[in-house]
Amino acid sequence: MAKRPPPSTAPSGPFFALADMPVPMVYATHRIIRDCNDAFATLFASSRADIVDRSFARLYPEIGDFINRGEQWAANFGGPRIYRDERVMARFNGERFWCRVHGRSLAAQDDPFERALYCFQPIARPVGKVGVVLTERQQQILAQIAQGKTNAEIAVEIGLSRRTIEAHRARLMKALDLRNGAELMSWFSSLRSTD
């Protein structure tokens, strides 16, 4: 039986069969999907053939979402660290949905996107209140609020000032017709999946 090469001398792919994983998973290099399992393709209403060797940008509602998320992950992802967030993604049929993403960089700190694994979990949460269209930034901040982060923590993670986060949060509450942060958290909690 042939031995597998150690990780440091491996060619370019993962050392396991993604097809065997029971959850939607992706192996990517520099944010280009190099392999994914059928569960991932199904989640995005597509086929592996249409996804593999394509940019993650195709799976975001707007190109700005892809750029902002990349900047956020680049600042927090790297070395052997695991990073996670919640975000709105887009299926191939245009349907938007919330999902939780966990990622692990397999590369050095200076280039965390060189090789990485990602696991996607759909969340049973409406994309927005009926009749309310949230901006990309509001969706991004809402995802951070969902993780219980303070304005200061969100500011550091997204790369904006605390005052800017406060202003976005205030506009978000106005868009949802909520009076305070407690109502915002209550509204958001009521949408969250029970799993």
C-alpha cells in the first residue's frame, strides 16, 4: 500500500475525498474553488462541473459582498486559524439565503487564501424583512451582531470606525422599524435556526 506524502510535500489538493463528507465542503486556492462535494453543489442549486475551477464571487449576491468578505477574512484568517461567519449567499438560480461558513487556512500567515477548506451550513432565516431591502454592509453587520459582537469588535473585524458601525446599526434598526439594540437582537434571534 502506497504511503501518502506528508502535507508539506503534497501537490496541490486535499488529502481526503470531499465526496465522502456529509456536509457542504469546498477546497479552494486563492478563493477559486478547486474541489467541492455534491452536498455543496446541491446547496447552491448547481453541479460540481459548474462550480469547480470558478471563483467564489459567483456565489455572492453582489461583487461588493465578495470583496468585503475577502477583506474581512484576510484580516482574521491565516496560519492554522479557523475563522467563521454568517453571510447571505446566492444560489445559481438567484435565490439568496443565509449560511454559516467555517474556514481553515492550510497556508502560511502571509497568504491565508493560498490553500483553504470551507464548510457551509444553511441557516433557516429569511434574507430580509418583507418589503425591506438591506444593503450589503447592513447584511454584513447584521451577521456580526448575530454572533454577539460589540460595535467595537465589529469595527475591528470589518475595518471601519466604531462610529461608522454605530451609524450603520442605527440605519439597520430604522429599516427594520426597531427601537433599540435589544429589539434588534430579539428580532434576529426569532429568525435564527433552532439547530
